[in-house]
Amino acid sequence: MNTFLSSLKSSLLLTLVLAFVLCGVYPLAVWAGGQLLFRHKANGSLIVDADGTVRGSELLGQSFNGDRYFQSRPSAAGGGYDAGLSSGTNLGPTSQKLADAIKANVEAYRAKNKLSADTPVPADAVTASASGLDPHISPANASLQAARVAKARGLPVDRVRALIAAHTDRRFLGVFGEPGVNVLLLNRALDSLAYETTP
């Protein structure tokens, strides 16, 4: 009986110590480290205006309306870019519904950007990401939208292309992943241009 009680006491004590360390000390240490070393990232990479208004996160896509803005890739998350309903379409490569949606998206993309019928359209311009919240588009997608945005804002196309280049994230370590353009940051940079004109 004494052996059982001794083992029970040791087990309970070990459980309490591990709960304190793993459920208290460790999470607090990780939180403190994040706040000290990566404060912006640890707090969601939020984009905040001078007046304190949160405009979004560098990590989450948004939809933009009008020719003055670069368009994000399509989203299947809820009504579009709903972080509470993050998901892809779950349609497979043999799905007729997916094929029809892509065909309609290609036609709409070409019409919006005044492209010829034989202009290749980047895949990210007409398909949703797996999360439905991807904030990036490919440089090729951004390049095809540049003329429309420049015309709507009364800006030289070269100035808009320079902004695209400035907001293009390169491959991680020069090897991993693909270059991407953060649409939210690019559109904010366009809005902040001092010499932009209202169409």
C-alpha cells in the first residue's frame, strides 16, 4: 500500500511540475521571445495607419475593387478572403466545374486588363490558393495588370513596374519557393504616391 501511495504521490507531483513548465513557463518564454525578437511578425504582421486603424495583415490577401488597384488571386474562402472560412475549392483536376470556372476567369481577366485572346494568363490569376487567403500574386500576373493600373491612375507604366519590382519578394535563400508580389503592400504604395492623379 505504501508503494502505491508513494508512486501516486510521485506521479501527481511530476504531472503538476510538467503542467507548470509546459503549460506556463514554456508558452510564456516563447511569447516573450517573439515579442522581443520578432514583435511585428509575432503580432500578426498588421498594417496600421498613422491614426491607429488596422488595414490588414501582410500575411492575408484582400479583395480590391476598381481599375486603380492590382487584383489579388481568386479566393474560395467564404465570400472571398474570409479568414474564418479559409479553404480552397476542393475541386479536383477532372472537375468540370473547376474547368468552367477557370475558363470564365481567364476571359474576365483578359477583358479587364485589355489583353488579346492569345495572351497567356498566369495560373495564379485564375485559380484560388489552397487557403483562399494568399496575399501574393506572381510577378507575371502583376506585370499584366500594370498597364491597366497605370492608365487608371494617370501614372507612367515604368513607375508602376518599378513599384512591382520593389514589392516583389525573392526566393527564400535564393533557392526555395517562387517570387511573389504582395498585393496589399503594392496597392498601399500606389495610394501613397504624392503625384498620383484621380481619374
